[in-house]
Amino acid sequence: MFATGIENSIPTIDNGRTRVDEMEVCGHYERWREDFDCVQEIGINFLRYGPPLHKTYLGPGKYDWEFADITLTELKRRDITPIIDLCHFGVPDWIGNFQNPDFPVLFARYAAAFAERYPWVQLYTPVNEMFICAMFSAKYGWWNEQLKTDLGFVTALKHIVKANVLAMLEILKHRADAIFIQSESSEYFHADSPAAIHQAEVLNSRRFLSLDLNYGRRVDSEMYEYLLDNGMTKEEYHFFLHNRLKQHCILGNDYYRTNEHRVFENGHTTASGEVFGYTEITRQYYNRYRLPIMHTETNLVEGPVGDEAVHWLWKEWANVLRLRNVGIPTVGFTWYSLIDQIDWDTALREKNGNVNALGLFDLDRNIRNVGRAYKRLIRDWREVLPASSLCLVVPIVPPSHYELASAREQEEEARRRLDKEEVDLGAPGEGQASA
């Protein structure tokens, strides 16, 4: 799956007073048709995309589907398969922030309403980068609740991951063959000195928490104590163990130059730049979860020479091919995002209006050098990779095939398998999401 994305980040800053809406500042609300044209110009069939949560989810049981109806209908008409991104770094004002214990159930109801309205949608990322969202909101103090405590982090994390799990449960009630592609940051922490080894080990264990909980994997003993010491109850922990849905998932992981860190004796960290690289770090995540892999985000700024992003694209693609060649099932690659972003250089924690040249296209919708390179890459490899492994094919139903008998048969078979699983889905509108 060759993909790109149109980012729908909506964190709040300034103690909740200011909303950072990437779709707004990048002009997508007015230029969405041009953006979809750009997707097709590259030859991309998969798009990470979703309606802005704060503009769509207006209150309990209250939704404004106008923009979603228009844009998703157009994606369906163009036969572009969306990977629906329901929550990207923020929530509506009426929910507050990720410390709200009602968020998981409220979000699951939104996911259920979405899946019921758009039954042809099969691929979902319910909550984007759960670990990063919790860290930036409740440990670094950058977004949303802007806390800097372990208690705040664990509270945000357990609410975010529970929301993701409940959303998956609700979506499966409406689309039994739904596939969930996590988009989670892949991290590594390097010790700067022998005195920093323990600090680095703790951080390297903590990086797995969101996915351990999401996939129902028992966490390491030190992390179990950390969770319980910072507000997670045994009952909350057991919820994750008893709602194991990894069999419906693809392990999507994101990698940038900033994903590797240098750890000092006092616990301070700085970006180390690329040390291990995508292949080695992804191997660590794959060995832990044993799920198919998709590279769900990467980019690099187009610098003064003009080929910096092109070289990074080539390097990341070489890493993806290496994973496949050593037997790790890898099913997709994503340059993120389609168009340049605003204020990524400050991780969206400031509104400076800085244009970051990270996209396949600039904000005038002119193709960048990396866009041309990605177009060639897709053209060259699209037919080669499926032929190299006929078994490594994801059972995706494109929008244009949704009404076909074969699609109905696939979903019915998926529902029969669901009936045999230990997880109790309940009927649509029933269960934990309507508690």
C-alpha cells in the first residue's frame, strides 16, 4: 500500500485557549478537491485521512457530517481508499482533554456513529500516535492538558488507549472485516554514558506501553509497577488484557530523524539523529508484537539543495525493502504528508505560521522534488512487490468493490470468525461504548 496523508491534527495550546488546526492553516477546507487531485497525480491509492473531530463531534449524540459527507463521497467516487484517522492529537472543547475519564466511551460512540454512516470504509487508525499524544499532552506539557507529571501521563495514556480499543470494538460491530492500522511512533533511547544506562532502559521500556496495552500484551514488571504507582488500577489493566484485538491490526509505525534520542545521567534527553535507523528499530517492535508492518509516517524538509527529501525517501524505502528481504511482513509505505505543514518545527506547540517544506506538494499545490521521486518509486515498484510474494496481500476492499458479492462474502466470513473470538462485541449500540 503506497500512501500519503492529509493531517487533521487539532491539539490545543495556551491552556486550552488556542486550537491548532492543521487542515485549516494548510487550506484543506477550501482546497480539498485540489488535494485529492494531487493524490491521484502521484498515483497513490491509499490516503490517511479523517474529518476534524472538533468540527464533527459537537456533543453527546450530536454530529455535523457535512464536510465528511462531501469529502468521503468524493474519495469513494475516485476510488481512493481512505485510512480513517478519527482522533489526531486533540478532542473537542466540550470533552476537555485526555484527563477526562469519560473520553474513551464518548470517543467510542463517535467511532460507532462514523462506522454506521460510512459502512464502505474498511481501514482505520482510530487514535493516531497514542504514545506521542500522551507524552506531549501530559508529560512534556506542550498540548491539551499541558501537564508534566507521570500521573498525568499514565492517566492520558490509559484513557487514549482504552478509547482506541473501544473504538475498534464498535467499528467491528458495523464492519466485521475492518482492519486497524496503528500509526505509532517508533522510538529508541541511547545512553550517553554508563551512568545513563538505567535511564535509557526505563525509557526504552516505556516506549512500548501504548502498544502493549492496545494489543493486550502483558507489560514488563517495572512498567507494571510504574502504571500502578501512577494511577492505573488492576481492573483497568485487566481491561486491556481481556480485550485483545491484535488479530485485526497492522502495526503501523512512524519514523523520523527525531525518533532516536540521547539520554544523559540526569534523565535529560536530546535528539540523537539517525543512529540505528528504521530497519533496526522496526525489527525490535516486530519481534515484540509479531504483526504485519506498515511504515505509516516519514518525511524530511526540502533544504537549500533541493534533493534532501529525495535522498531521505530513497533511504526509508531501502529500509522497507530490507525488512521484506529478511522475512518481516511489510505491507505499506507512507510519505507524510501530502502538502507542506505549518509549525511542525515547534511540534505544533506554537502558532508562528512557519511553513515547513515537508510535503509531496507545497501549499500552492505545486509538486515538490520528493513528490516526483515518490511518483517514480510507485510506478517502478507497484507491480513488482505483489509478484514477489503472492501470499503477502492484505484483504482490502476498495471503495468501488464494496457492493460486489465477493466483498459481502468476505465480510460475512469475517463476522463468522468474530463470533468465535473470545471478545464479546455485543450488538451495535450496546456494550461498553454505551455505558
